[in-house]
Amino acid sequence: MASRLGSAGLGGDEQNECVVDEDEDEDGDTPYEFGAPRFDEVQIYHQPQRDQAGFNPNEEHAIIAPSMFEHREGDAAEPAEIVPRSGTARPLAAFAFQKQLNTTDYDITDDDGYTSEPYVLVQYFDHSPAVNDYRMAVYEIEAHNARYPFTYPIIVGEPLNAPYPLNTVIGLSNVNDSRLGTGDDVDGTYFDNGTYQATYWVDPAGTVWAISGQVLDGMAPFAFGHFYYPLLESFWINPTRGNTVP
């Protein structure tokens, strides 16, 4: 989640092995990105009807989005340096926002019991001559690691937006908490100063801005962002959770 690379992120052995079960391509490689013209009809598998075949809802709140970032060439550092993707080609990748909403208790036998394990299923058509058929890839979700922390640099004067691609789901403006996170029942996005230094300001329109940086040799200031996002039609929450939403 933290990498902004989605399914194109690297595993602990520096390989794209977040895929746990997949149909390999003609070269025996894992399809971790889906570029045209070879790949088509790329979408997240979402079948929320329990009484029908193939039940597996999108509890991971996964989306398919253009792969806008990449590792800086030759970068093997931890944390990795992620930069805007070079060139004009933008292959698609899978991104997930959740891994704790799945009901995975096999001992629950009623109709609102077990749903699915927290994996992202991507279905697609592979036009390569050796395949020329529909395929499916299954991706494990890792929230963050030493290579990809939930830490992002920002310049004073820039808005504090959610990391890509969550910002595309939220839209142009954050849905801010009506009490800026000071109430017991948070109803939207809110921020906290990570140091004693004030780091952000909310303008009258609700946009949040970075307002201060490091002073001389002092500690670099930081802020915590807690982002609320709307539920897309393809995002699923088990009805037994009631009104609980991310």
C-alpha cells in the first residue's frame, strides 16, 4: 500500500513476488503490470453475491489504476526512492486500500460468516500468441515495509493529499472531519502534528496545506494524515460490520 507502486512493488528479495498464485505468462514471468496492447480488459474481480458461484467480494477495496511511479534506476536503497514514471507509457497496476475487513473465521457457519482471505484478484485478457485467453492473477497485500514506509516528503506551500492512488478515489478535496479530529467520533479526514511545530493549515475551503519545514539544525517536522475515502460501488463491506466504514 505504501509504495504507490501497487502490484509493481518489490518483495523482500527484490523480486515482484507479491503474487501468491497466478497464471504465468509465456516467458514464465508474473504479470505484475498490465500494458497495452498485450493486456486488455484488466479489472478487479468482485463477486459479492454469496448465493452465486465465484463468491469473492472486493473487501480489499482494490482498484486498477495507471502505474504513475517507479524506482529510480539502480536504486537498491531502503527505503526505496520512488519517482514519477519516465516516458509516456502508463501500464496498469492493482492497488489495495484494506486488508483487515475480511471475515476469515472458518468456524462461523451462518450466512454472514467467512468471506475471503485478504488477497487481490485481477482478471485480464492476455493477447500474447502463446496465451490469447483470459487469465487471473492473485496478489498478497502488504501495507508497508522497510523499503516502502508510509512516509512522504512534501514542500511547504503544497497541499497535503493522500498518497497515490488513494487521492484519485478521494477527489480534488479531502472530506475533512467536521471537528478536525478533535471529537470522539471522527467523520472524515484529519491531521495531527507529529512534532511541537505547527506543520499544516486548513483554509476556509477545507484544503490542507503544509506551512512549515525544518528550521536550521532542528528536527524535521512531520504531520500524520488520517484519510477518509468514499466507498465506490465496487468496494464491499460485510453487512455484519454495521455502519463501520473506513
